[in-house]
Amino acid sequence: MCTVVIDVAEPGGSRLLAVRDEDPQRAWDSLGEWWPDRYPGVIGIRDRRAGGAWLAANRSTGRLAVLLNRADTLELPEDQVLSRGSLALESVAGRAPVAPLSMHGFNLLEVGPDAARVLSWDGASLTETPVPTGVHMIAHDGLDDPATARIARWLPEFRAHAATRDDWDREWIELLEASTVLDPTDDAAIIRDNRPHGYPTQSLLYCVASVGHEGLDVRGTALSSPGHWSPRES
């Protein structure tokens, strides 16, 4: 139940804030070049168990991708279901997924110097949603879905603080910190503890990134305590 906020500029370039929710017991590695043989020059947040990436970026091509899980109607035995961890890595290498997919549902946010889009798989169909100019949010359903409580609550706030200033990242991180006025179990929280909702996941880290013709920059910060914000993290 991860969350991404993205500001797509006109005529090009994007800035984003991505929050990762995962089971704290599932080991992971911070931003690094973990795939030098298969994906040279690609950096990302690595999932140690499956070997894939939640977020991946390729500075040489100016491409970035983030993977968000979503519900699906996939009818396959679990031992035949493939990991989604290759999706972000393949994306920044210039290869998009092709249906049908033996994977559980996902939203794959793909960001390049000129445009951004979301590829969504629900177990039956793969759809593409271009991300228009302006500030948008996505989580486990559709882009800017008002039925997603955290989007309904915080999208107007992020739109009021569009990432147009040089210190946009500080401003958005401060807004992320302000969102923690809500309890992490609140359905409208961005920094989350999803256990009361039936999932073992909690917010573990956030990344800020800028993508444009002038280059790609991405930085990650791990939360000191899963699902909770500490003042020193701002």
C-alpha cells in the first residue's frame, strides 16, 4: 500500500515523493547498483528475497520507475505466480510489461524526461494511464482515485505546494511530516501501519527524485521506526 506523489511539469520533467510500505521482516537494501551484470548503471531499492526492485532509476537514459501493489483477480496457484520485482528494472531498461502476466496486480509508475505514465495490471487486463501536467497521487488503485482516503485527504495539500521551487523536496518532506498528525493506522495516513487493515506492511522509507533533460537525481531515507516519523528524519 505504497504512496507516490508526482508533479509533472510543462513542457517536461517531473518531481516525485515515493513512500514504501513493506513487511519490516522482509529484508531490503537501500539505493545502490545491485544489478551490475544484468542492469549496469541502474540503481534501486532492492528486495533481498526476490532480488528485484521497488524503485529503480537509470541516469544514462533518464528513466525512473516505482512499483505499487494493487488488488487482482489472478487465478493461478501461488507456485506459478512470478515476482513483480523485475518490473521497475525492466522499465528503466526500456522494456514495458506485456499482457498476459503471471503476476499479482500492480501499478507501475514510469517516469521519463518528457512524460510519465501508469501501467496497471489487475490480473485480467493491462491498462495505460498517462499522467497529465500537474500534481497527482497514486496508491493501490487508480491515479488520483478519490476513493483512496489518503489521496482524498492529501492531494489538495500537495497541489497547494506544487514542486516548482528549488527547495521543493524540503517543502514536500515537511508536508509528509505534517501528514503524520494522523495516526499511522488511520486510513488517510501516508506514513502507515497497515496491520489493522489486514496487511503486515508498514512504511519503511521514502525517496525524493527529479527526472528531466537536465538529469536524474534520486535520494532515499529510511524511517528509524517502521510506520512512524521521527523529527530527525525531516
